[in-house]
Amino acid sequence: MRTRRNFLATGTGLASLVTLPAIAQAGFPQRPVKFIIPNAPGSSVDTIGRLLMAEMAKAWSQPAVADNRAGASGALGMEAGRASPADGHTLMVGSTSAVSTAPLLQRAVRYDPLSDFDLVSLVALLPNVLVCNPALPVRNTREFIDHLRSRGGKSNMASAGIGSASHLAGVAFQNAAEFKSLHVPYKGGSQGVMSVVSGETDWVLTPAPAAMSLVAGGRLRLLGHSMAADTKPLGDAPSLASTVPGFEFSGWIGLMAPKGLPGAVTSELVAAVGRSLRAPDLLKAFDTNGAVPRASSPQEFRAYLARDIAQNKRAVETAGVQPE
């Protein structure tokens, strides 16, 4: 159903950054490499992180080991990674929640995502999808926006909770498309999505893995995805940006490290991510999990993260969410 190969390694020719002899020059890795995953087992971040580390380790003489450190929306795992030695043997599988939004929503989070870590590479983008109850009299995003405008705010938007990805994405979309809906937060993404299925709420802008099986079963209507207008992560599904120019609001997963990583090790890790994201088995697994492969250089990752933080900050301010 989906074609994703055209999303690989945009920008810098990752495959050519480092050749295999550089691994020997760096002497890396010298022992097992620990990947801190700041989420619980079974989550999207955990699934994508484990797929990546297993593929990366195929070129190493040492194993990769997953270390789940869930809690505080990922902040506990990121703090543990920040305090680790900067030698490449401890890495973090960062995400929107743990890196972009946790510092905005939690007073106790003290790290600065852009200055307290080394950014290795983006790994995947997780498109959000705009879905509505099939009984809503709309067939596309333009009709959806016009219909909700005509209701003058008397419609309901579901989310996984205050400050969640679906909350912030939904607020950002309302702001960009110039309409209003009442926010109805639920205790988790699945409850929010099922409220749209039941008709308790009208719509949700949620990570694709939470909704696509219900779309396939006819229980939700898919109107569009949150990636750029020239991308097709979900078959022929249109982008929201084709109706609301410039709108993009997707989640991401990336590989990060403690500050001060040696340059040779950084280069090897960047190359290893690039190689991994060309592996057919990994691409198939990403597709199954609703993830779009997106390798990058550290510089591209930094620019992407800066934009993502700014975008989420605007959404938090628009939503009126106060740090706790």
C-alpha cells in the first residue's frame, strides 16, 4: 500500500560519508553498544529503535543492547544518556516527545536538546493522519475545513491527552487552517482514536500507526497526512499541505549521543545509520510500523530539530498548555 524508498538519505549522500576502513581507524565499537530507549517496550520508538540497532550491529564485532528507560515522557532516559560517557558505546533513541516537547511541558526537565547532546542522524519520520468519523459529511480536507468552519466551533477534536502529540498537532492544524474545535483529551492515543470511531468526537490528527488499521476496516475516514506536499508516505493519500500550504507536523525518531562524541565515531555511526536504512528487511519493517525512513547528517538533524522545537513551542503556546 505504501511506497517509502524515495524518502531515503536526503541531502548529503550518506553512503559516501564513511567507508568501512574508517571503522577500523576509529576502533569502534570496542565493547557492546547500549541504546537507551526512553520509552516502554512495544512503543513505536522502542520498535523502530530495536530494528535500527539490530541492523547497525550487523557490521560490528560487538552486539547492540537495548536499555528501556521509560518515564516522564522520555525525559528519564534522555537524562541517563546525557550523564553517560561520550565514547559512542551509549546512544539514545530520541523522539519528538522526549526531546522536542518534554522540555516545554515539564519544569523538572533541565536539558537543552540542541546544546546538551550530540545529534547523529534522523532515523524515521512518523506521519500524523487526519481521520474523521465516516458519518461526517466530508470526503476531503477542503470539505472538512469548510464543514467545521460552518459549525462555528461546535465540533470535537480528540487527543491522547493534554500536551500529547495529537493535541499539539491538532491545535497547529486548526491554527493553520483557521477553524476551531473543542479539544477533548483522553487517557491515551487508542482511547482518543476510538472516540472518533464511536462518534463521541469528530476527528483527530494522530500518528499513522494508531489509525491505519481502522481506516482499512472502514471505521475511520482518512483525509490526509501531515508530511510535505510532494511526499506520499501512505499510498495515494494526499498531504494536508496540498490544502493548507506549508502545514507539516510529523513525529520523528533519531539517534543521539552524550555531548563530546569523537568525530571518527560520529562518522561511523552516521554511515551505519545510512547503511541500515537501505536494508530491504528494515525498510519492510518500517513500512509495517508506519515509519518513513529518513537518514541525515548531524547538521541536517540539528536544523530539523530546531524547526521542530519551534513548531511545538508555538503549538504549546496556542493551546495554552502550562508546564507542570
